[in-house]
Amino acid sequence: MKQNAFEIIGGKPLKGELVPQGAKNEALQIVCAVLLTSQPITISNIPNIEDVNKLIGILGDMGVKVQQLSDDTYRFQADDVNLDYIFSEQYILTAGKLRGSVMLIGALLGRFKKAFLPRPGGDKIGRRRLDTHFLGLQMLGAQFKYDDEASTFSIEAEQLTGNYILLEEASVTGTANVLLAAVMAQGKTTIYNAACEPYLQQLCKMLNSMGAKISGVGSNLLHIEGVETLSGCEHRILPDMIEIGSFIGLAALTKSEITIKNARIDQLGIIPNVFAKLGIKMEFINDDIYIPAQEHYEIQKFIDGSVLNIADAPWPGFTPDLLSIVLVVATQAKGSVLIHQKMFESRLFFVDKLIDMGAQIILCDPHRAVVIGIDHQYPLRGIPMSSPDIRAGVSLLMAALSASGKSVISNIEQIDRGYQNIDKRLIALGADIKRI
């Protein structure tokens, strides 16, 4: 199979408006939740990206009626689900390539009391344990088997019963899976150390609008009172905060004037603050973020004068998905910063490409990198490179747009998995980028 690549001529300032796509991580959870009812569910602001489209395709193959009402709006009705399909070779092949398919387990178990899943694939960013998912579901009364030879998980329950569940880690997908199963379990469930990302809050809001009884939304302590059935609803997905952060960083890196429209600033947590610590100026106008063109931006120090340290943490901490972006933006800032990627052990390995482009980075170990900003004194230089995962891929794309000369990024299927028509949207701002 011939791979696609981006050819980029960098060093051109961009100008204009960008509308962020719907949130990928929310869409993957919300789309799985349609399995919980036989009634129609309408979801709008669904991003047109590889991962989400594959998941919608799996639902269609499973017998869910899928109707596309407009570019970003779909109606789903799971009134005639073919459960035999989840044991088929085609399902194992398709679901195995998609990380988001793991959340089908909670929804299938919640409504049909059984689920089957191949070991899910996705990004090469380090190990992502599934223990949290299965331990939580077992606490609700599910029996779980792992077939080592086939690398498949099967899980079933005669009856799910509410329980007190203390999650080992505040896993977003783990919390979503337990929640999807618990809403139709008998009795009360308490989930402590629950993830509380905006995506999870949106899932709770959607389930409550379907008739679920979830309280504590937005905190790490969720109370669920099980109900017998759920009904249909309408739901709108939030704009993607990772894309919004990427665009803020892109504006600074390329000295561009960009307005991000309808950003749902109230849902961005500390993301704007972290970019402000890198010296990036932003203005909030109603629900738009205006980033003026800046010749220079200077990294702040801590109050005691020590070097700034930016680390990821579970929400409301800084999302790990934006650390790659922050790292690239820091390469052209004035000052130094320590980037500490605590949650995934392979996410910083793309920095060797940035060093080849002329960035001043010391990779201390798989989790930490020191970036010494070059203050736009000289541009990065264009090189050929490959995208290892979604976020690193976009970080390299941003670096290429700021670099002098030509860059070629291969394996851009990784970027397409998470960013909708990214090349066309950037070309509209004046970027010189083409698919080859």
C-alpha cells in the first residue's frame, strides 16, 4: 500500500479564522453509548476523521441503523443489533486496529450482558493498560476471560449489580467503560478516582438526558443509580480542545495572526494558561480566541526564578495530548522549559526529528526533555520525517510550517486519524502544503 505524505514549504506566516472540529475523544465515547438504547439518537458536531469513521462503520456492521443527516450530524438506532457479528473475523480485524473500540465493551455489557473484543491497537506512544476497565467491570459482576493465543477479551454477566468501585487510575476510557455498564446495573454504583475530563462530563450529560441517574458530574466521585431502560436523545459534541491548543501553538510558532472561532473557552481548563506561560498573547472575544502575530514570545520562570516545568496530569491538570505541541512551540521561544511526560513512555521520542531540524533539546530520559528556546534567531530547517502518532505528527507538521525550506512528512495516516482535513484548513490560511 502506497503511503501518503505531506510536502510543506515552511516559513510563511498564516492569517485567518479556524473553526475547531468536534472533539475526537468525546466522539469515540458518545458513539459507543448509542448501543445502550433501541431508540434513535442524534449526534451533531461529529468530526470527520479516520478513528471516528471506523467506529461508526463497526456499529453499522453490527446492525445499528446509521443515517448521515449532514456533514457532521448522524442519527443512530440500535434496535436490531446482531450480537453474533462481534465474534466474527471481520470484527476482530477492524476493532483490533482501533483504540476507541475498547469502549464498546461497557455499552454492550450494559445492555446485552456480554461483549467480545480483540486487543485494541492505536498510537505507538507506550503501553496503555486495560486492567482498570476490566477490574471495574468485574466489580459490577462481570466474568472476564482473556485468550492469550488469539489476543481477545470476552466478558459476560448474568446480571450487573451496583458496587463501590475505587479505580486504580483515573483512566478516561476506563471510567467511560465502567459508567456505560453501570447505568443499567441493578442498584447503586459509586466510582471513586473517576476521570473528570470534559469528555466524561459530556458522556454523563448525554446519559442523563437518556434517563440515566448520574450525580457528581465533573468531580472524581460519581454516583450512579441503575435504571432498567434508556431512551433516545440529541447530543452536541464539544469543540476539540487538543486542536484548539494546537492552533494556539501554531500561531506563535509561525508568527501568525489566527482567530479560533467558537472555542468553548469555559471547557478548556488550564490549557490557555499553559500557553500563556510560554509567552503567547491571546485575547478572548466572546467565545473566540484571537492570537495576534508575535515576533517573540518569552517563557516565564517560576516565582523563585527557577526554570519552568510543564507536566501532564489527569484533568483538571494539563492534558498529555498537548505536551508534544508545547514542546515544539518552546523550541522558538526565548528561555528554557522542562517538559515532563509522566503518563506515556514513548511520546517524546519524536524529538530527534526536531533536533535534526535545528532545535535545541536535551532528551533526559523517555519521560523528560529540556528545551532551550532559540527565540526565532534562526528558523528550523525542513527535513524528511515520519509521523509516529497523532499528536507528534501534528507537532512535526507545525515545526515544518515554521521551518525554512521543504519538509516531507510521511505516515500522515496517523495525522488523519485525529485531525479533519488539516491540510485544506491550513491552506485556507496561506500555508504551502500538499498531499503527495
